[in-house]
Amino acid sequence: MMKFIDWFKSLYPTLDQKLVRLEILEIHNDYFFILFLFCGMKSLAVVFFFFVLSFPTFSQSKDFLLLKRGVNQKSQIRFYPGEDFTYKSDKLDFFVTDRIVSLNQDFIYLTENILRIDNIKEIDIRRKDPRNKTLRNLTALFLGAGTILLGAESINSIYQTERFSIDGGVGITSALLIGTGLALLPVRYKTFKNEGRNKIQIIRMRMDN
């Protein structure tokens, strides 16, 4: 700072030293003001850039088909345009798989059909129901725990006695774990029936122009 003052004073030898310091201080403040203004504008530009990028995402929110069981929100299932949709209708007494193209207030536009909500009898939800994911995790947990326990006991017996043997208690526990996992394999929520407290709704996220 002192070197800068001396250089500035050499340019204006007639100026008083206090005046020189005052002039430099004003230049210094102006510099930081310009720097602050530049940084502020730069930050504002960055925020505006991200807002522009995110705006189409908000403006193009997808409509979806909502399956509700009473008031329990945890068991709600959503189908979005572009997803496969397997259903049984009043006109067809077997399941048909199609793809959702778009949703209207009362109609589901599929690739090969136009479907009213009232005409749906059942919907295949094996891949959509979140409870099935929990069941799959429990199945893997029981099967994995039983297999690991059985394997660990086998390795331990060979290491200690140099021959294969399974402790009775460990064998029973492993069998119970594996049996529970096998019993859970077929337990899945398969279909959603459009009856009783079950409701099907089309939720519109965008209003038509």
C-alpha cells in the first residue's frame, strides 16, 4: 500500500500526503464497489440461468393416473404417460398390456385403445406397488441370512474339526430363515381392483389452453 502511495504521489508531487491517501482510498472503495457489483451481477446471472433451465421442468409436469386405497397415502400408486399399463376391462375378461400415451379428464389414451376409468376392472400392480419392494427385500434378507449362517457354521466346523458338521441349533435356525424366505417368495400384491374403497383418479398437472 505504501509503495502505491509513493507512486501515486510521484505523479502529483504538489498534492498533500493526506489528500493523496484520501484519493487512493476513494479509488480503493470504487474498485471494491465495482468488484461487488460485478460479482452480484454474475451471481444473479447464474441464478437466472438455472431458473431458465428449471422452468420447462415445472411447466411440463406430467399428468398421472392415481390408484388409491381409502385414505392411506403410503399405498397410493401412480402411472405416468410412457409407462406400460396392464389392465382388465369390462369388455375384455383377460389382462391386456398397453402403453399410456396421454391422460384426459375422463379418458386414458393408450397406444392401441382409449379407456374410460369406469370401464377398468383390475390393474396389474406387481411392478408398481411399493409394498412388493419391501417384500422382496425381506425375502432376500431371510434367504441371505439363512445361507450365510449355514455357510459360516460349515466353514467353522471344517476349520476346527477338519470335517464337515452342522450344529443342531444352527441348522434349525438356518432352516427357519431359509423356509421363511421361500414362503415369502409368492407373497406379492398382484392386482388393484376398481371396487369398494379402491378409487382410480386422473390427476391433471397442466390445464389445457
